[in-house]
Amino acid sequence: MASEEFIYSLAYLLIAVCVVVPPTEFRAAGLTVQNLLSTWLGSEDVYFIHYHIKRTAATVVVHSLLPIGYYIGLSFVAPDLNLQTPWEANTLWQLYLLASTIYLICASALAVYWKSHKWSCHRIARTLSYHGTSWRAVAAAIDIEFRRIDKFTSGPPGARVIITDSWIMKVSAYNVNVAHQQDCHLNILKSEDHSISHESSTGAQFLTIEVISVNGNIKPFTIRLNSSEYRDLKDKVQAPVVNARNVVITQSLTDRFLDAFREQVAHNPRYHLPEGSVEPDPCIGCMQITSNVKLQKFCEDASQGECVQCYCRPMWCMECMCKWFANRQDQRQPETWMSGKSPCPTCRSKFCVLDVCRLA
């Protein structure tokens, strides 16, 4: 039969790991540093940099409590070890208590030091100071860009990658790496293929990418993301992405369908805008590309088939229309997507791939 000390140690180790690296269940239950201290931390959406400055300081202190917390808990579970009277305990436990206390004091002192001069001594503040004369001005610029809805985000909360119009950032437990897009380039280091993934039934490929800045004060850092998000990353970054090691990047199912979708649409008749009509507006799906497709029934005669003539003006780009079409198909049978049908995203008229026409 397992001793009480062993059961307690195993349970505490499990809890400590969940505190340091919170699983999905802990996050859903709100058992994270961010949720427990949300009142003091403030809003990440409004003050991104100050939020993470406070969060990293709080995380250091909370994690430093774990070793001495184990000692205190064990003193109640196993009173025969005399842990509540350290001078009577075993020498090893005395050394453990001393090391845990020193670790807690050092972590607390570091947090106090970071907080001095209104957080100007924090490592994140120092990193930002290398990008401008005032770290607060740089922080304000990042806060503004983070509030925009077109930013790229990837990864779990403890290892997020965030790319805004001007900045590449990696959020970790104790730090936030920041690099200016104009000062850096990205280098693909390696890929990892997993046949089983909780994100996809077809497995997943993860890419490790190094961010290297020409600013000598900014140390290189690596980011990790799913290869299915690689296209979105490339669309967002201004910096060049170098694949010097010729890493083979697996296309996502949507990307492969997009290629087939484009190939078919290229063979469809083109749509000529009526003379005197206004120029197409930006796509209402992404607001980045000018609308360049129109739904026009060409698959069968006007009175035959399930497809219906759409009278909407061009309001979508090719990529957004493809994604809309793919999302309306049976996700368990991708082989049927090309022959499938979808409602128009605006008027709900049914159409197929043969009805999607590029603007002439």
C-alpha cells in the first residue's frame, strides 16, 4: 500500500505541473494566474504590454511558491517528519526548506525590482526601449495594433504567436519576445509531423521558425505553429520567410482545395461588368483584396438543376468565396467538395464551382 507521503507527493506534482503548464481543463475552469488575478492585471485587449508585464511578474512569484507549498503541505500530511519544527527535521529537509525559502525571496525581490520606476526595469520594458526612445511610446503603438481584428494569432495562451502590422511577438510564461517586422527576417528551421492530432483527424505538421532581427539588442527567438496556418502567417508578415533548409511544408486541406477551386474557376467563363457600373469594393470577407468573383449560373440551363441565378454584385474575393464554399461542405468527405453546392454568402442562392466566375 502506497504511503501517504508518496500519494501526496504525486498529487502535488500533478497539480504543480498543471499550474506551470495549464491544460485545457484548468483554463476552462479559470484556474490560471491570468484568471485568478484578472482584477489586478486589467484588460489584455486594452493594455497588452502592461498586462503581460504584470502577468509575468505575478507568474514568477506564484511559481516560486510551489516548492515551499509542498513543504508546508507535507508537514501536515506526515507530522512524523517534524517538518513543522525545522530544527528537529532531517538535514535534507532543512536544506530543502532553506533552498525553497531563498528561491521565494529571490523571485519576490525580482518582481519588486521589475516594478520599480513604474515597471521600467522589467525585461519587457527594456526590450521595447531598444525599438525607440521611450518604451512607453512603443508599448502604446503595440497596444493600438493589438486591438485591431486583422492580427494573426496562433498557439495556446502559454506560447502564443501574435503578428500585427508592424510587430512579431511571442508570449511565454515569463517573457514576451518582440521584434519589429522591418528589422527582421524569418528562417524555417524544421518541421514535425504528427499522425495523431487533437486539432485534425488527418494529423498535423508543426513548423519551427526562427525570428532574427538586425537590431543587435534583440536576441533571436523561435515560434512554433501549425503548417495549416503558414499561409496566413506569410500573408501577414512583411519580413522575408527563408526556407534555406528546404523544409517540406504540407498544405492544409483548405489550401489544397483552394488550388483545385482556382484551377476550375480559371476554366469558367469570365464575367464582364456592365458598362458604366462602379468599380468593385473590397471583399466584405477579408476587407483586404478587391472583390474579383461573381456568381453566374453556367452549370445548366437557367430553369434546370438545384443551382439558382444569383443577382448580387461582386462583393467577394476568390479566396474568401472558396473558404465559404469549403465550410459549407461535409467535412468528413472532402472528396465530394468539388461536386458540392453552397448558398451564396449574401442572398443564399444555391451555386456550385462551375458558377463562380472571375471578373474580366
